Amino acid sequence: MTSTAATEQRPRTESGRLNLLGLDAAGLDELLQELDEKPFRSKQLRQWLHQRRVFDFDEMTDLAKGFRGKLVDLAELRVPKAIFDRESADGTRKWLLALESGQAVETVYIPERGRGTLCVSSQVGCALDCGFCSTGKQGFNRNLSAAEIIGQLHYATQALEDEGRERRVTNVVMMGMGEPLANFRNVVAATNLMVDPYAWGLSRRRVTLSTVGLVPALYRLTDVSNISLAVSLHAPNDALRDEIVPINRKYPLRELLPACEHYLGNTPHHCIYWEYVMLDGVNDSDAQARELAALLRHIPSKINLIPFNPFPGTRYEASPRERIHRFADILQNAGFITTIRRTRGQDIDGACGQLVGQVINRRNQGKRGTTSANA
């Protein structure tokens, strides 16, 4: 992996101190070189911070005392704190995590048989204004730092341990608030730590980045990462996708699909995951299912159909269940592995499309509101 933590963009707390949680291997290597410390200290630090989750430098006993003193002077270790913590009747758990800026993002844990998936946010708000998602309607404030992104995994892991129910995080999806590729540097640094064998050690197949398709960033991602890729497609043609996902006007399907194929051809993965939210009377007809099958016919694909969860002010409605199943049958008959996402955590607003955080819109700095995103 290439370095993702340039000196001027290292994650810092409001006190100005360096938050070491946001430095991946390359970032720590760079820091150690500046501190005139041996490179092997990087591996030791990652193990202390992310495997043992020890946040007191004095307890890192295999580090030289002088080095620990440097860290005490330079850095601190800070994890987001929960403003609220809710659990659904189906076991889904949602946290609203406070950021130093006075804002907050939501993180959701979804338990399933044999695994536990953590849905992580990458931005406060979103600037892409997708028609079916309320995030863009509430505005965009800022990117999360790498420390704030990986901090969500730290917080959830500790909270699940404190439950005493032996639930744990086995999968991470970058599908919370924001567009991950619009926060490229910090998202890559955080996901590097997730798959780093000396940090979180998750399989690259168990860490998934979801994007609406920022084409230049997709090509860059191929050079620095090999995690799983999910693409929010939501339409089988440019005319409809221009309406639902406005960034398609800048990066249409004729540019997006080759970028996805490039990622697939240059990483160890065998397919692209396509996300398709089902909107009644908009993108759910038999003809559109066949058009989608034709669009993706040459790309190894798995298609995930997502029941739409309405939010106040939206003009869309959810497709009837029988229509979703009919759409899935057409895709399956065309040879595609197709799943229908189960709605989880709806009673705590933790389902897909319902994540809510606190946003101060840069376009209206004095106004405090709420925002939700695809999860």
C-alpha cells in the first residue's frame, strides 16, 4: 500500500495533538523516520493500538522508554464517544457518535448468523444529492479524519465486548453517511488498517467500500487498495441514473463501467457488488430488469436489491415486495447472483437509508439539522 497520511494531513485532535489511531503502516513509518526511531516500531505500535487496543503509552512495555516519552509529548489516542446507543428488536445496534466539531455521525452494527457487519460513515453529510437519500438534502460539512473512521470500529468493538454476548465485528462496510471516495486519503488509510495483519487483520473480502462512482478515484483506488467494491447503480441507463444519482451526469455509465472492470481486473476479487434501491414505478419494471441484465452482461457481478426506506419529504415510494421478487427472478434467470437485502433495525431508524447524524451545513453555518445516508 502507498502512503496515505501526508504530514500536513495527519489526524489531529482539537488540542492540536496527533491522533495516532488514524495512521496506517505507511503513515507510521513516515512518522518514525521523522522521530529517528527504528522502522520495526511501526508494527509494535499497530499491534498495541488496534489489536490490544491499549491507549496508555506507559503500558506499551516493549517500546523503549525514550520513545514512549516522545509519543506522550506528541500524540494522544482518542475514540469517538456515544451520544446515544439504541438496539433494535432484531438485534441491530446503532450509535450516534460525537465528533470534536460538535457534530455527530451514526454507526450501525448488524448481527447475522456467523457474522457481524459494521456500517461505517466517512463524511458528515454528503454533497452528491442522490434523489433517494436525505443526506444531500441536509448538506455537507466535512470529511471524517482517518482516526474518526477507524475510531468507529474501535468504539463498536469495545461496546460489543462490554455487552458480554460474544458478538463481534467480522465485516465492515463503508456504506454509512457520505461518499467514501470523496474522502479518498482518509478512507484508504482507515481501510488499510482494517486489513492490516498487524492492526485489525480483516480479510479484504470482508471490508467493502460503497461508491456512487467517482471514476478518477476508482482508478486511483486500484493502485492503493484491494478491498471489496460495491457500486450504487440504481438505474439501468444514463437518462434515469442522471435523475436518481446526479453525479452520473459527470461520470456516465460508459465511463463508470470500464473503471469498475479495471478495478476487478487489477485486484484479487471475482465480482463487483451492485446496489440497486427499488423505487416504485421508477426503476423496478420488468423491462428495466432486462435492461440491467444487458448492461452488466460482460461484468462478473452480484446484484443487491435494496427495499427503499422512505424519509420525510421524499417523492419516492418503496416497490411492492412482489415487484422486487419479480425483478430478482428476471436477473437470476439471466444468470446473475441476486439478493434482496433484509430490512434491519427499522424500528430504531437503523435500516438502509435511515442513518441520521448532526450536520451544520457549510452553506448555512448557523443552521443545525439532521442527515441520513445509505447504509
